[in-house]
Amino acid sequence: MTLTGPGRNNAMGPDFWADMPRVMAELDADPDVRAAVIAAEGRNFTYGLDLMAMMPQFMEFLPQDKAPDASRNERILDSVEDMRRAVDAVASAKTPTVAAVQGRCIGGGIDLISACDVRHGSADSTYSVREVKVGIVADMGSLARLPYIIGSGLTRELALTGRDIDAETALRYGLVTHVADDAAGVLDSAHATAAEIADNPPLVVRGTREVLNRAIEGPIYESNRYVATWNAGFLASADMMEAISATLEKREAKFTGR
């Protein structure tokens, strides 16, 4: 499975959020598929959420006047949960997944790879839970899953700072389990690991994943539901619009806490 756009940075627009559940369902329905590699074309794995492509949807969430509008909050809640199903489809699929990351993996990319079973990176790969920089509480699953992968302390540091970490740091943290020399090498290593998984008895592989997932699925569900509810109330903030404006104008954002 390959992320192919739009653009060279594979930003996640409406097509990604709609297509991922369908693709995972198709893989699960094929008895010949025993493991899958999630990779990307181009220099970077993904820059995460495609703000420009998603702007028409986000504009619907902005208040049109000062009158309370509970239906707007409900639409935000529904939208967040609809989008998150794309990432949840990876975590809940019967098909084991190995992420092969090259270049930058930002925001929604972290949500996606944290839903995979195994993560490999190239030597030039970098990782960032970037949502805090754009006025959004990360709501596609990374805040729920990362503590089980790298621990609570490191998750808090990455999520609260929005800083980048390089491949060696990601390896030391346990975010990735293997670092290859380049993009071709990480794809090879990911396919080799997927082949190892696929060579094992499929029912046992499925059972192993279900046991591992069962231990954490309850807390992850509760965390994801809570952040969706939080963003339903606070997503359409002045700081979020400032972050978007700053991105468009290529300037530093000035946040006011409103």
C-alpha cells in the first residue's frame, strides 16, 4: 500500500480519509494477503493533514455569528470521528501492517504509523507530532497509541513541543525498530519483516495481534472519544485560524489562547 499524494509530500486530504477504510477492508477480504507494507512515494512519507484541501470542510465549523450553535459542535464531532476511522481501520484490521517511512513524517503521519504493528525508518526520516503548532489537539489516535509505543513521558514531550526527532532518536525511543540507509533500504526491510510475519500461521498471527490489541483497545477508545469531544468544543479557535493564516503567509504564528 503506497501513499501517492496529492503533491510530493503526500498530504492527507479528503481522498485519504475516505479511501483508507476501504483499502484495509479489501486487504482483509483477500485470503492471500497475510501482511501489508504501508509506504509512500517521493521524498517524504507525509506532511500530515492537507489543510488547504480540508479548508472547505473546516470553514463550515467556524461560527457565523455569536449565537450558540450546538449543531456546529456536533458536526465537528462527527467529522473528527469519521476521519479517525481511516486510522482506526489500520489498527483494527485483520491484516498486520509494517510502516516504511522515509523523509518527513508529520502530524497525521504519526497517527498512521502508530496504528501499524511495526515501524521502520530511513536514515533521513524525521518525526513530529506537529498538531500543537497548528492549533489542534491531535485527534487521530497518536495521543492514545504513542504512550504504549514510546511511553507517556516521551509522548508528552513530543506532543507538547511539536519538535522534530531524527531517525536515530526515533530508534532510541522505540518509535521505529529498524533504521535503513535510505528509502529503498527501508522499503526492503519493511517487506522482509512483512514476509516473516506472512510466513507464520495466519490464525496464530491474528490471535497474537488480537490479544495484544485487546489489552489497550479500551483505553485507546476512551482517549479517542474524549479528544473528539474536546475538539468539538474547541477546534474552531482563533489560534487555529492564526496557525492556518501563518502557514499561508509563511510567517511565525502569534497565539493568544483564544
